[in-house]
Amino acid sequence: MTTPPPSQVPGVEPGELPEELPQGSVLLDVREDDEWQAGHAPEAVHIPMSKLVERLDDIPEADQLYVVCRSGGRSAKVTAYLNANGWDAVNVERGMNGWSALGRPLVSDESDGEPYVL
């Protein structure tokens, strides 16, 4: 996956995202399975970066695609890749760390314990 420099990747801070994403917007979480299971945004769609190319058809139709990882690095690469291939994607800068620091909701696939960002 070749990407343009980070300065050319459109980005948004977690605090700039509305609490509830507008109709037609999707939050795509590209972290790995263990990170997702520990804690993720309630409405997010999960496609790990390592499986993205083989799962492009699984990306939901969206007017706006917000891409998130743990801290913003992987999601910047995915955002650049998607934009180069016809999507309208925006990187969520500071990732789930920033999301969590703002007190945004997290849910977990694990039955015991509080959700957290891994």
C-alpha cells in the first residue's frame, strides 16, 4: 500500500465528529481483531487493515467514510489508499485514543470488564 505524505491525507479530530454520525456516514475501524474486541465505537464497521484489500467489497456505501485506528497512523495509510481508489475517506486523527480521551462511547466484544482501547 503506497501512500502520499500525511500532510496530503484529509483528517478530522475526534472532537470534530458529531456524537452521532450523520446519515450516510460510516466509521471504519481498521485495527486488528484483538484491538476491536477490547473496545470500539458502537456504530463502527470493522475491517482490519491487514485484510482491507481483500475485503474492499465489505466497505459500506457511504457519502463520507471516517477511518480510525488506535492513534491515527494506520488509518492515515488506509485513508490515502481508499481516496486513491475512489472512496471519499477522512482520517480520524489521534484515533481511538483520542476518541476515548473525549469520553466517547466504547463497547466491547468481551463479556467481562469495561471496554478499553488496546
